[in-house]
Amino acid sequence: MTASEFKESLQGEAPPEGCAPAVAALWWDARGDWDKAHKLVDDLESTEGMAVHAYLHRKEGVEWNSEFWYRRSGKQYCRPTLEEEWDALVEGLLKEA
């Protein structure tokens, strides 16, 4: 799936079938359900899950917590704006899938 196709899927009722939990979390976040997104990555120990977890806490405004998850993930998806970071996460995680 391309990033473009993923963004088009936001018109649907649920994330695309078969997408990884970290990608599904980004889908729910884009749909305005931060809590559902966070629940999907809260217990993930994968680098992808930790990177999305970091983004979600940054979006929440809890910088110390987001920094903790950025360090744990070892991924450098952080961008100047939340929108740019979301795009980088989507593109990066879809390439890894």
C-alpha cells in the first residue's frame, strides 16, 4: 500500500485490513481518536510501535514522555510539525511492511 492509498483509506470506517498495529494507530489518530491510537501502541515493543507512541505523546503535548519513546525507538521520524511527522511515519512504516 502506498501512502496515498493509506490516506484515501481514511474515508472508510476502519483501517485497511492486515495493516500493522502501528500503522492502524496512525489511521485512528488521523481520524481523531487519540485514545484508540494510543491503546494500539501502548504495549508494543517494536521500534515501529515505539516511534508512533513517541509521536502520539508529542501530539498530546507531553514532551518528556515523547522523548522517552523517541530514544527507545531509535527511529528519527520527528519533524518540525506534527503533520510532517505523521506523513514521515506513514511513508516509513508502509515501506517497512
